Amino acid sequence: MSADVEIHPLVTMEALKGCERLQLEVWRYADREVVPAAQMRAALHAGALIAGAFVGRELIGFLYGFPALPHEPGLVGPGMHSHMMAVLPEARGLGAGRRLKWYQRRWCAERGLGWVAWTFDPLQAGNARLNLHHLGAVVHEYHVDFYGVLGGVLSGELPTDRFVALWRLEAPRTRAAAGRDPAAAAYRLDGDVLDVAATAAPADDAVWALRRDDPSDDPLAPEVGLEASAVWTAVPRDIAALRRVAAERALAWSEALRAVSLDLIARGYEVDAFVAGAYRWRPRGRPTE
């Protein structure tokens, strides 16, 4: 497949029905879990954004978000809740997801929206790397079983715990991420800066609230109440595989990460990086690298 990915707004019912098909193909949801084209059309009329990623005339991905009000301390003014983004499996690796997000950032900034928030599965390493490394978002919300049982290939019958990514669109870390990501080139804002600095992997003396057992890929016993300038929590190498063939081990990961995440958030920590298969937690308000 060609790597020439273009992003365009989706406004017709035909295009929105393409989003229905993508949801079924990417997530294999039951029909009742699919956001229907008619609902997306109504949201568009009320000010939502629905954008498509295309290779030629083929729709390979889409993003859907709608305006939102501040929902936690520190957020000022209106923003956007980014409800879903999907990219066809065979099109991954082309940068379509990153282009969709940078398009979303510019679209929001041009309309006076200062932030975007969205949920993501904290055990999915690929999503964590996109959100924290490529985009420069942070995390300081954790929700237990946010959507209930969804079924499909991503979560099956397991709880749908979620991190909430918070993307402050003009924050220094976001501007730096835009400057270093080639996928952002067509959508950068004035003031975005080139920054190629990379977050260092955890050192030998790093403080771990949750470690991974390397031979088995199982979680070790979680530790709560840790105090340090940086605390690390690991995730499994391949949670999707565990959910397919070892649901009890996947559940053990979910419960372990839930315990340490709720503890750290309650004590004022946020996630500001994902490196070498682990989240870095630091006290809120600490200067970023």
C-alpha cells in the first residue's frame, strides 16, 4: 500500500457509513456497539469533527471527536473529547493515526479549543507510545471498567479500564512533539519547535511500582505508596495475545496496573512518558524534559 496518506473532513452520509464499516472491521464489535452514521451526522451538525485518512480514494482510517467542557482542575475553556480513532490493520505503519491527531489539533486550535482528551487502554503499548511519545499528551485520570463489557477483539469479556489522555494543544511538550514528528509537518502551529530529545529509559536504580517478569511476561506484585521523583509501571509485551489465549493472565495485569495507577493518581502523580514498555509517573507540576 502506498504511504501517501491524506486527511480530509468527512461530511456526507456515504462517508460516515464508511466509518461504520471501519469500526466493524477494526474492532469486530457487535452491531449494537457501533456508533451509527446518523448519530455522527447529528454530532457534525452540532460542531463535531469527523476526519478520514485516505490512500488514494480508499478510506483507511477515521477520527471522531466532539466539543467538551472542562472536566478536571486545571482545564480552562472548551476543548474536545476525542471519542474514537480507527486505522485498518493493513494500513498501520503509514503514520495515518498520527496525521489524524495532528489534523485534529490544528482544527481545534483554529476554533479556539485549547485541549483534547480521550480514553485509551493502558495495557496497549502501541497506544501508549502514540499518545505520550509521539503526541506529547499526559495522563492523570484512571477509570475502572469505563465502557463495561465491549466484546470484540480488543477486550473480549474483560473489564474496560481506561487512562484518560490529556493533550494541551499549545503546551511546550506538545509543541516539541509536533516539531519532531514528520507526520505533523502539514499541521504545525506557529510556535512549534524542533526538539529531538528522547526520554531516557529507566535506569538500574529506577523505582518500580509494577514490574514485568521477563521470562513469563506476567506482572510481579504491585507496590503502592512509593514516593520518588519518577515511578515506573510496566505493561505486558502483547496484551492482545494474552486476552486471546490467557484471559486470567490478562486480568492479572489489569488488576495490578489498576491498583498502582489509582494509588499514584490519588497522591498527585501523572504519566508523562512511555519508554521501553513502561510508564513514567512524576508529580504533577514538575518541569518536563
